[in-house]
Amino acid sequence: MVSMKNGLKRIAIEPVTRVEGHGKVTILLDEKNEVQQARLHIVEFRGFERFIQGRPFWEVPVLVQRLCGICPVSHHLAAAKAMDIIVGGENLTPTAEKMRRLMHYGQFFQSHALHFFHLCSPDLLFGFDADVAIRNVIGVAAKFPDLAVQGVMMRKYGQEVILRTAGKKIHGTGAIPGGINKNLSNEERDFLLKDIDQMVKWSRGALKIAKDYTVENLDKVKDFGSFESNHFGFVRSDGAMDLYHGGLRAVTATGETIFDHVDYREYLDYIVEEVKPWSYMKFPFIKSIGPENGWYRVGPLPRVNICDFIDTPEAEEARKEFMAVTDGKPNNITMAYHWTRMIELLHAIEKIKELLHDPDLQGNDLVVTGERRGEAVGLIEAPRGTLFHHYKVDENDQVTMANLIVSTTNNNEPMNRAVSKVARDHLSGVEITEGLLNHVEVAIRAYDPCLSCATHAMGQMPLIIELVDHSGNVINRKAKGCKLPEEQ
């Protein structure tokens, strides 16, 4: 959509396609078609931080996952980890922790497979400028039927893992305060083991596609929406990648440590959220550095960059190959998210195979409780990056405060910078085509954003009311909490 505003040509990409949730990009061009501004806007609002207030704390792990149908397990487990602390049950039994981890790795496997095969592969396989009629999952199925089948079957396998650990494929109930409500039966274990080797094989193939694409197109992708950034996530006490639990680590674009092994319950001492008037998404930054340079990236790329090693053999070899590209320093190439996402895909299936052979999954000691507390923080590494859940609970067991910083919110500033860089590099001074506009969307998709999860607001909720007559003519307009478009 093209329009004029304040003498500038305004181009809107609405909606951004092949992402979860609803968003748009606006680009402002001057009379010479030079890009003056490019922004990613989130145009939906989700009020979970408010409407779970007053609910009993034990409902929260089930309630908050309604934020999203793509990554509900991540919200389920982050909230459950917080509620573990509320009931004094954070030291889970081996069966409970391993069942949750199995659920979590199933979520990673299905989510990464979905994104790679269904959402981003059309760009990698056909090119950014390919005909929009084929640059989609239907086009992939037509030209690469084996890959399409693999993508479907890999996601299905991850969903089967979730079903047998959470009770449902979407919006399950498996994690409860202090533990879990079921173990894994021998029959369920055997069912999942039946296809495990095929899943490992297909994961190796997906990793090869992502790696080969990045290496073979390095000259093209190294500057595509790329920039130096801080990298943030958590690692195990020995520095290994751990997607379920760990201490916070942040490093600079060149690998210098900003902080390390920080207890995530103290996150407010390290992270601040900035609010900007043109987006419902907040803009987090590292407190000690400040908003100008303290923003950071999260997700597969930073997780591989900041960890010392991966504790599964094939994924660790893949990590070493990846880090060799930058001589062991952090990799700041935005399109390298796809390569690292597939390293994590392989890691997840290796961990699933390892856990399925662990007899603790058939244990019957499922729940622990202890000293009751009134405030708790739960963190987890979601497929898209670090996810914060922070709650306060009163003496009546009701939630009185909730703060969620989701993965895509953490990546808000980097995504906006990627949008701006691609727009300026590829759209300035040229005739703009659909293929060129897709370049902007490609940069956004690299982060695999979940826009539904990321939309929260502080202050007033803007509202515009229009009175329309029987012919569809607007006869009156009123605004609350914002200006009318003609007043801006």
C-alpha cells in the first residue's frame, strides 16, 4: 500500500507474511525515493499481564500459554517454573524435571521444523525475488516434495512428544506448581522411540541445507540486515547450552563479557524495558550500558554464540563448524539465525533420544512442595529466545502482578534495525517491486518472531471510534489515548 504523508511517500507492508501473529512495516521515502525511515509495527494487543491478575496462581501455567498456539509450551513451562517457587517446589524430582525437559525439547523440535520448512525455506530455495505465486509452502511442496513431507513429519513428531508429556498437543496441562501431573509410560516411550532415528537423520539434512546456504552465499548474506550487537541468553553452570535452566550471560559483539552466570531472579538489576509511542512492543536493554547501545539479540544465534559448548555430540560438532567461520568470535550475521536454528534442531532431537532411554521418565515421584512464597521469576529459553515470567501472589493465592518479557520483545530493537538496514540498502533510489519488499520480510523472518506473544502496552490503550451512516460515510470520529490520523 502506497500513500503520502508530510511530503513523504509511505509504503506499508501489511501484513508481514510467514510469521506468527500480525504486524506491518512502514517505509517513508523522500522525493528521490531515498528511505528516510523504516519501522516494524505490531498492530495487535494482548492484555495477559492484566487479565490474569486476580486468578489463582495454580491456573497461571495453563492460562498464559493462550498467548500463542505456536509456542504455548514455552509459556507453560516459564510460568510453571515461577509457580514452583511460589509453592516452594523449585527443586523438582528427577522424573518431573526430565519430563518437563522432554516436553521442552519436543517444543523446540516442532517449532524449529515449522519455521525452517514452512516459513523461511521458500526464500532460501527459490530466492528473495522469486514469483510470489511459488514463494510459499505450496511451491516448496510442488518442487521439493520430499522436503515438504519431512517438514510435516518432523513437526508432527515434536507434537507427539508434547502430547505425551503435556497431555495435549496445544495448550497442555502437564506442568503444575512443584512438578508434573503424569509420567511417561513404557508404551508412550516405545511409540516415540520408533521414529527417533529417522528424525535424527532428517535433522542432519536440514542442518546441511541451512549451513550450505549460508556458506555458499556468505558474500550475499553477511551484510544483509546484519550489524554488530550484544548477545544475551542463559547457560548451564559449566557454560554449556541449556535450554531449560541456567544463569544469565551477555557478551558484546566481539565476545567480551558484560555479565555472566547471573541469577535470573535478579533480572531487574540488569534489564530495563523502554517504551516507544509507535509500538505495543517494549524495547529492553542492558541497564549498565543504557538504551542507546545496551540492546541485544536473543534466540538461536546468540545462544550458539554465548555458550562454551553443546552437550550432545553432533550438535557440538556443528557448533564448532559454525564458530570457525568467525574464528571463535560471535557471529553477527542476521541470516545465520537459520544455521544456528538447525543446530538447535539437531540438539533437541539428540536430547529427546537421550531422555527416552532414561528410566526416570517412568518414575512415580511427581510433585514436591515447601515454603510458600509471594513472588517468583521463571525463565526459560523459548525457541525464539529468552522468556521472562515474573509474578506476585497475595495471601489469598491470587496473582497481583505479572510481567512478561517474551523472546520477540527482546529482539524488538534488532528487528527494527534489520528492517531499516535492508530498506536503506535495497529500496533507496530504485523502482520498488514486490520482490524487493520481500527482502524486508526476509530479514524479519530470520528472527522467527512471534508477534502475538510480544504485544503488551504501558499507559493508555489507544482507541479510535468512528460513527458511520447507512451509506458507509464517516460522520464523526473521536479518539482516546491517541491522535486521529489527520492530527498527527
